[in-house]
Amino acid sequence: MYRRDFLKSAALVGVVAAADGCANAFRLSPGGMASGFRMKPMERVRVGMIGVGSRGSAAVRRIVEIDGVDIVAVCDLVQERVERARKLVKDAKGKEPVGYVGVDGWKAVCDSPGVDVIYNCTSWDWHLRPCVRAMRNGKVALVEVPGSLRIDECWEYVETCEETRVPCMMLENCVYGEDEMLMLNLVQKGVIGDVVHGEGGYVHYGAEYMYPKTDAEPPTWRLEEKKGHTGNAYPTHGLGPVALAMDINRGDRFDYVVSVGSRAYSLQDFARRKFGADSKFGNYRLDYNDINTSIVKTVRGNTIMVQLNCANPRPYTRMGLVVGTKGTFGTYPARAAIESSPGAVGKTWMDEKEFAALREKYMHPLWKTLGEQARKVGGHGGMDFIMDMRWVHCLRNGLPLDMDVYDLASWSAICELSERSTLRRGEPMEFPDFTRGAWKTARPVSFA
Ligand SMILES: NC(=O)c1ccc[n+]([C@@H]2O[C@H](COP(=O)([O-])OP(=O)(O)OC[C@H]3O[C@@H](n4cnc5c(N)ncnc54)[C@H](O)[C@@H]3O)[C@@H](O)[C@H]2O)c1
């Protein structure tokens, strides 16, 4: 039984109904709302990297390009990765960070008085623990996506953040994509009208990186996560930008989700073709649906479709779409249909020239200012660099981070809820209100 289910069934049923009609509204917040708060401005931001595999080392390469930030510590389970990251920093900045190797290295990073921020790029089962320890030590916790696959862990992020008053943000880079930020701007400037529906997904053929190179190697952590699990364990790339555009946790919130999955077939089929029918991986049974489709209903009455498909040969897309009273905007490719006056809209998307003018007029100010540099440094077309520029800027200037712990928790909650719904023939699963009612008065995201 999940911890929250237990709490729900065990106690305070009357209080729950009185509070919000929400299963978790009775929980007392140890420190009050955890959004909008700021750290004292940091002259230089001292970062400890936890996990410098593929994503973590790419982050090191970006962070060394940013002024006012120093990578002072690095840890990983694998020695060569630690050395590679230390060398990257030394080559760029002249000073080598401290390195820790082994399963306990993260504790030293989280306890170090010389570290202000931890940047956690480990595999999913290591996301929560370093963040909790860092916050308890007064250090900002930044963590890769998803924050967690489990709702009880999402609560632990929220409660620790509320109690310690130290920011915790999920590194959801897609929020900073050029087209996603254009989408946000179009919505916030009223061009799309009142938004009633959104869509977002993650379609990225991943069979090649999910399996090791040879059948003799052990399964990757990504493969292990797909044994005994189904649903959507990677929802935030598509969902995050749409959630911000639809004011989720800031005037609206996720109410419930229904989810269905296709059969678990294509990854194992890939393994049989690549390694042979009798190989270890050809017989490594996965339970994870090839394609998972979820529909989220919000309290305000809107809908969001979220999809995941990493098992099939198919072009990459994050499927972003917002549909409103005055128009529609979509990504992959970026396109729009906007009513110029009631009823005046074509049956097709805007033509290229019109769309270019719309993009020029509504390009997000962050992309106007940083776009050129971001494209040069790179990271998914530059959005990763803009994300890193932002948290550094916010911390150096004593500003709140762009996303808060409630975004982390509610966006990540889809992982467990979609799995439970998928296993129960699409039964609706209710979201906890991680904000305990504060979503009603919180203000839309502003990238201050
Ligand atoms: N935002 C994005 O676009 C994006 C892209 C890829 C991956 N990710 C996320 O980044 C994370 C890492 O993915 P990856 O592709 O880099 O995986 P990876 O396997 O290449 O790297 C993970 C690293 O963490 C290390 N690690 C694991 N446990 C550790 C511990 N206790 N202490 C220190 N180090 C530890 C591993 O040794 C490994 O080097 C995942 O959460 C993934 O979902 C995000």
C-alpha cells in the first residue's frame, strides 16, 4: 500500500472533506507554501555535481560557459567519469573540483560547506535522497527529470522544501525550448484566448540506448526500470511546458488522469533482432507499454493529453499543443491558427510568412536576449543552456527559481498515477493537491 493511501484510509476523513475534497489536504505544512521564496543573493554560485554520466557531463560542459558559477565538487560511481568531469572544469576554468567516487560520494557533496547548489543527474532511484540531504543542509537542490516515479517521494520533496525553506527545482529543460517559450508567451499575451486543452508528449526512439552494446553486459538502469512497470515514467518534457502555459498550480491544478497503454512488445522485439532470439536480452521480459496515452482533467475543467513512446522507430517529437478560444499553437513543426476577429480563421495553419511575423513579434524575451549564445553552446538546440543561465541568474540576484517543488511533484506524479490507471483498465486516478489549496491564489509563472 502506498504511504498516502494508508494515510487517506487511516485518518481524518471528515477533515479531508471539509478542507478541500482532496485526499491529502489534511496534511499540515511544516513551513508554509514553498513557492516564490528566495535565497540571499550569491556572488558566485558554487555547484556540486552528483552523477556525471551522459547528462551530467553535458551539464558540466554548459555550466563552465556561464559567468558567476563554479563547479567545486563532482561525484559518480565510476572513476573515469569523475576524472573526465574534473578535467572539463580544469580545462575551462583552471581549477579542478574535488572528486568523489563511490556510492557515498553524494553525501560528502551534500554536506560540504563549500557547496551552495547540488545538480543531480543520477539515474531515477537516486533522485530524491541527495536532494533531501542537500535541502536539509541549506543547499538548493536541482534534479533531473522526473523528480520521482512515486507519489510518496513527491510528498517528501514538498515537505522537505516547505520545512527547510530552500528551493528545489526539477531541471525540466523543455520548458525553455524556443517554441515552448513562444507558446507560453502567446498564451500569456492572450493571443490564443482562454486555453481549454493542451497536448505534450515524448516520442524518442530509444531502443539503441536502452540496451547495452553487447548481450554479455548487464542491463542498463533504463531497462531495469521497465521490468515490472508500465505507464508513463517520463512525462515531464511534454507536460511541463503545457502545464505552465495552462497555469497549473497557479489558478488551476491537475484533478485526475486516465491512462491506457499498448502492449509491451517492440523493445523486446528489437532485442531479439539485434542480439538473437536465444540471447539474454532477447529473453529479458519487459512489462512496459510501448505507447502510453494519458488524459489529465484539470479542476478548472480543461484537458491535457500526455503521450510516451520510446520503443518504436518514429521521428522525435514533444507534441506540444495548446487550444484556446481564439486560436491554436502547436510544435513539431511550430504552427499556429489564430482568429483575427470572431470566426475569422482559415481552415489551414498560418502560412510561412504570417507565422514568421508572429514568431518575431512574440518570441520570448529570454530567447531574444540569449538565443544566439544558447544556440552556440547548445544542449537540445540551446534550451538546456537557457535553463542553466536562468537558475544561475536567479540565485545570483536573489530571485525565486522559475519552477518550484509543486511543479516537480505534480508533473512527476503522473508516473505512478498513469501506471495505476493503466493497470486498472484506464480507471481515473486522483492527483494529490501538493499545494494544499495554494494553487487557487498563486500567480502565473513570469520568469521574473
Ligand atoms: N532533461 C533531459 O533532456 C534529459 C536527457 C537525458 C537524461 N535525463 C535524465 O538525466 C538523468 C541521468 O541520465 P543519463 O542519461 O545521464 O544516465 P547515465 O546512466 O549516463 O548517467 C547517470 C550517472 O549517475 C551515476 N550515479 C548513479 N547513482 C549514483 C550515486 N548514488 N552517486 C553518484 N553517481 C551516481 C552513474 O554512475 C552514471 O554515471 C536521468 O534522470 C534522466 O532521466 C534528462
